[in-house]
Amino acid sequence: MIEELKKSYGHLFEKDLLNDILQVGTFKEVPAGYKLMDIGSYVKGMPLLISGAIKVLREDNDGNELLLYYLERGETCSVTMSCCMGQTKSEIRAIAETDAKLIMIPIRKMEEWTAKYKSWRNFVFESYHNRLNEMLHTIDSIAFDNLDERILAYLREKSRINKTSIIENTHQEIAYELHSSRVVISRLLKKLETLGKIELHRNYIKIINLD
């Protein structure tokens, strides 16, 4: 865990902070699809992602999900930090997009480290900034982009995050994450196949060229 922590966060945190993380952090390995956090639950720790990717989703009153952003190595979730500091219930759902490794930091250390370590303060503020920009981008795409553009961006990001041209998501799952309907998503995917951009298979989608 020491080498993985240094590889992911050594350029961000000073040596003393890395040692503190090793002393109090809990190392976890989770498989793809594992639910790390759910809406309405209390957050007991903040994740530092060592490898893999985590998707963060929001849910409306009807239970429909919307993909907000992905977390990757060297990142954390600012919404989690807000819940930790305020000891409030989570308003997001976090699910491992791929197999992932992370270190969970206990709540009690967050305020202490903010006062003690400049690198931790910078990391927290930058995380807030990055996650806010990503959520604004999501809002802008919903408000200003048509669904054709959104589904192209979604497939590109899925491919990048998973490092493969094979997207193993059902049309219904894509519809959930884009806050649309399965019928509409299926129609748009068929259109992309006709244009030669993807191939539709029974249990997966193969990306051909999304440029």
C-alpha cells in the first residue's frame, strides 16, 4: 500500500501527511459494480482513490439516476467531504465503475489535517473546484446539448475510463445514467450504428469510431 499511495499522491502530499494516511487509513479493494456510498446514508470516511474509477450519480424524486462525474486515481469526492465535515446524509450514490483500490480516511482526521497540512488544504480546495466544474459541465450538457451529443460524449468517456472499446452496459443502464428513456437511447444507438460509429451486440456495444 505504501508504494501505491506514493505513486498516486506522493506528488501532492508531504511525507508527514503520507505517513499519517498510512497510520489511520483503511485500505480497500472493491470489484466493479460495488456500491461504496448510497443516497441517505451517513458518510463515515473519505475515499482516496489509488486505482480504478468510481462513478458518482444523483437521483431524482422518481428514482431516476443521472451520472454526475467519474473519480479516478489521485482524486476524491468533494460531496463526500461536505457530508463528512457536516455529518450529514449523503445526497449522491458512488459505485465502482471498474475494479478499484482506495484508502478510506476517517472523518475525525479531515478537520485536523486541514489545519495542519497546507498540501491537504490545497487538495481539498482543488477537489471542490474540479468536482464543481464537472457538475456544471453536466448541467450545461443537459441544458444546451442535444441527446445525440450527450450519448457520444458518454460513450467516449466510458471507453476512456474502462480503457476498452467494448461498453458492457445495457440500453436501460445508459438511459438511467443519461436521465433518458430506453426507447430513445436504443434509437440513438441504432442511428450511431447506421453511421458506422458503433456495433450493437446482444450484451455489449463495440466502439468503431466516435471522432
